[in-house]
Amino acid sequence: MISEVFMTCAVTGGGRAPKQENVPVTPEEIADSAIEAARAGASAVHLHARDLKTRRGVLDLGLYQELVKRIRDSDVNPVINLTTGEGCYLVLGSPKAPLPLTVETDMLGALERLVHVEDLRPEICTLDCGSLVSRAGEFVMVNTIATMRIMAARLQELGVKPELEAFDIGHLIMVQDLVKEGLIDGPPLIQMCMGVGYGVPPDLTTLLAMAHQLPAGAVYSAFAVGPMQLPFAALAPLIGANVRVGLEDNLYLSHGRLATNAELVQRATEILDRIGVRVMSPNEMREKLKLKV
């Protein structure tokens, strides 16, 4: 068990349009929600941008510029963590006729997925280390090792620390390979993502199996989607992991009660405090991860 953790708030996800009104969509809404989460105690904010018309996740440089500027111009200074998960969505036509691909397919080149990172230079950005099959329709999130190598090498040149996201145990083998190949500067930062699509389920036995595949010296976090999010806030420090909460992964504070990001941060902080775990400040997180600021 660890006695202090950094807490990431995943403010709004990518992918399909949210149906719930509590999910922020515009750059102003996303930035305001991130600022409120930071005021509530989040060490870092993980950010996606959403298309203003379709409300879907999108890699639009102008939207990222606006929402990041709003946060940087505010009275808080959380570690900014941008997604690079857009541009990897493959949506087949149907099981009987997979081609042509549907208009929802969004596949970009490795460096195209980094345009907003190149421009804004966040301290952290995510790097999804493997492919994942969705529970809905003919949708696949595609991340090949060749693509990840190119992205990791460019992030290393930019001085942006990748948060290596693993949705399945095999994804941690890709993480190990990237570390062995010298593409990840130490300490490697890893996020174990539980209960996403047909990835690993959010249970303790599987989480421990994931933890046994972590490279030596790794700093790592663990989260679960849906109703297991807040229980995982208590569970994560018991296995040496940091914490993530937020509306990207869970919409509710309690049964039937829609949450805000700040409320989820506050509730997780209360849970951690009751078990004797302190949440780090943004600057303490920066120091722990040796971030380049």
C-alpha cells in the first residue's frame, strides 16, 4: 500500500456523442469542468475535445487550443494530460459485408494523431498500447506496435511523457517492449484501464495479474469504468497504484444521481482520506514523474 497518490480527473471522453447532460462538450464547458476538478483537488486533468455539432470526440486543433488555453489562464495549475486516442477507430460495414468501412471510421497516421501535442506541448499525453474490440457493433480501436513505436519516439523528442494505457494484459507486453527498446524515458507511467469494452474485467484478481506484468520501476494508476470507479479509488493504493476518476469513465455519484467531475474528485478524496491516503498536489505529481515543464 502507498500513503500518497496523484489523482487524475478524466473530464470528458472521446468516441460517440454523450447522451447525458452532465458530460461537458464545448471547449468552455470542458475547461470549466477541468478547472473545478482541479480546485476540488485533482492533481491532473485528462482531456478530449468534442465536435460542437456531432458532440463526438474529435482531433480538432482549434478546439484543443481553446480548452487548454482556458485552463492555463485560470487560477489553477493541474498537470495537463491530452488524449492521443482519436484517429484509431475502425468501424466495419457489417459481419457479412465488412467492406466498405462505415463513415464512422476515423483512421489517422501515427504523427497525425500528435498534431495537438506538437502544438500545445502538454506535460503528459496518453498512448494506447494495443487494440480493443468494442461491446457495440463492428467497432475496433486499432493500435499496432509499429504505430506506437513511431508515436513514442516522437513524444520522446518533444519531451512529453506518455501515459501508457493498457486495456488488457497483452497490452502490457507492448509496454514492456517499448520500455526495452528505449522509447520510454523513466520512470514509465502506466494506466491500467479496467472494464473497457472486451478488455480486462474490473476485479481484484485480474488487477493483480495486470500488476504482475508491469515493468520494473513503473509508476502506475488503475481505474474502472461504471459503478466500480469509486471502489477502485480505494483499491488502487492498496496495490501501489494512483487514482483516476471522472465523467469519461463514470457518470454517477450514487445510484441515479448524475455527478460532476468536481464531485467525483471530492468523493474519491474523502474515500482516500478515510483510509489514510493523501492526494498529491500538481507540483508533487510533477516532481514524482520528473515531468519537463
